[in-house]
Amino acid sequence: MLLKPPQKHMMHGIPCHVERVTKQARIVYQIKEDMINILHCFEGHKEYERWHK
């Protein structure tokens, strides 16, 4: 992988990244060497907040 996507680390030291897909939808992913693993997809912010707490 030549370019890494924009990265925003999750709160509380969780070793994942979060990306907004639409206004409310988010995906949580990890980057390992040349592979991106999608860990979870969320429909809205409330669902995401409940998951990471």
C-alpha cells in the first residue's frame, strides 16, 4: 500500500481508526502493513457511542 488513508484514532487508547462514511455512518478499521481490516460498521453516531464505551 503506497498511501495510507486519513486516520483518526479512537478515544481511550483503542488501537483502531474511525472514518465517517456519510453524515452519520462510520466504519472502524485497523491498518496492518499492507492490509486494512474493517472491524465494525455503524449506522449512526448513537450506535457508535454505545459500542466504544
